[in-house]
Amino acid sequence: MNIVIVGASGYSGAELAKLIANHPYFDLVGCYVSEASADLNKPLSQLYPEHKGVVDLCLEGLSPHAIKDISQKADAVCLCTDHKVSIDLAPVFLEMGLKVFDLSGGFRLSDASQYDQYYGFTHQHPALLDHAVYGLAEWYGDKVKDANLVAVAGCYPTASLNALKPLKDAQLLADNAHIIINAVSGVTGAGRKANIGTHFCEVSLTPYGLFNHRHTPEIEQYLDHPVLFTPHLGNFKRGILATIYAQVNHGVSIEDVSSAYQVLADEPLIRLLGAGQVASIKGIENQPYVDIGWNLKDQQLIISVAIDNLLKGASGQALQCLNLNAGLAINTGLM
């Protein structure tokens, strides 16, 4: 596939550009940013020196002429853009016959009204929500293979859902008990744009989005279980660590929990650390994996799960979806 990235100057876009440039079967044929971007016409490797000799493409402006040019040279477009920008651009590229892989939250929720509540705007293309396939690669791969519009899963939901869906499917979770998810992310999760809250001297371990974070409905929709999700901003660059507290049914043993996780045992990018183990940021930083460990006492289960927010939480997951859609092994270009 020939692939174009829109929003290539951001952390996720730049990470994805590197992955595609190094991919054995994909060609990166364009990196685009807003025409008003201060990074316009700069080589991507000027912004990210670690990409020198890997991605030296210049950042082009997304003008109407550029969009027409994309339609002639690309098979797929990856949108590493703001939610509202993705919502406006996706139908344009779909109408041109291109496949769209959206890394924003623009098409993750099936209920359009939740965009008013959790994202603060009215969704302008609600009909597309019925056609979007959720890009949580290990769980919806069969649908991703045939999709034209893939809503790549969010970073916190990727960690939370991979930790909880095996238990939900095995009917081990207590029906009426809220699941508590306390998760902390590195500052790259807030994006590259300058902000006083993410300034080096201002960053502190802080919770945010209490009761109303946009990833709450995403987790609940694909888990089909209520959760109390509280994200935190950590004073480190990259990675997510989620500590999850769940009540299991009476009589559930640690062996039952371990058995439920075997549904993920053959997934090459899932690492089951096992009973009595805990995940860590150090274990997954700059790695494409999900690490999961679990501990049980009576009915109280504590799961720790870690991902790199820019890889498994964004660009790595997008590449998995591209691989599946192209008929390749899910981990091609990631190992």
C-alpha cells in the first residue's frame, strides 16, 4: 500500500511515519500538515532528528490541490489530526475511494450524542459512525480486514480493554460492581502543541477529566460494563500504566483468571506476565507490546497493564490495523 499521513508533525504522526518508512510492504508517499502550520515545508527529520535518513520527506500543506494529489498517489490515509478535523476529512477521502485510518476519537463512539457530552461538539457526519470499525487490533481484526474506515482505538482504552475483555468474555466479573481504572500517561499523550500544563517545570503527577473523560464511554461501549476511569498526567515522556480494580464472582480462583487470559496467549504483541506479576512503564517504553499482570485476593482482582502510548496506544496500533487490512501478519514491521 501507498500511504499518506495527515498530521505528520505530531508525536503520533511522526512515530507512524517512521514505522511506515521502515515497513517491508508499505510506502510512505506523503506527509501533510495544515497550511497554517509553522512546520510547513520543513523536513520531518528537522523536527525529529532521530528520523534523519529514515523520514526526510518535507511536510506539505493540505490544500485542495494536495488533497487531489493524494487521491491519485495513495491507497490509504492515516489521520493523526484533531477529532473535528478527522471528522471533516474522513468523508472527503472515503469519497475518493481511499481507505481511512483515523487515530483521533472522531469515529470511535457509536452514539453521536456522546460527542456533545464528552467531546464538546456536535458530530457532523453521524452516519459514518455505523460504518467505522473499531481498531482494537487483537479483538476486531476480522472486521478491520475488510474496513474502509478504521477508528484506531484510544490509548487508555487499548490498555484497559485488553486487560478486561478476557475476564468479561469468561463471565468472571461481578455484574453489579463498578470497575475502577486508575491510569497514568506520559506527557506525549497530551500532544506536541505548547501548553503551560505540559511545560517541563509545571508537570506534576495529577488526575484530570474526573467523571467526564472521553475515554470512559469508549471503554464502556466495547467492554459492555460500567467503569470509573481516572487518568493522570505523569512527569515522564511516554508510556501508560493502568492499575485496575475489579470484583470477580464468588468462587473465582487465580487459576480461573489465568485461564481466561489464555485467549490472548497467541497474540504476538500481548505479553502475559502472569499471576502475581505487575507491569511497568520501563518494560514497554519504546516497545509495541501490551504487558498484563494480575493478582487476586478473595473477590478483589488487581490488574496492572502497561503500553507505550505512542506505539501500542497510537501509531503501532494503527500499523497493526494497516497490516490486517493489507492481508499481512498483525506484527509486520513492528517486531
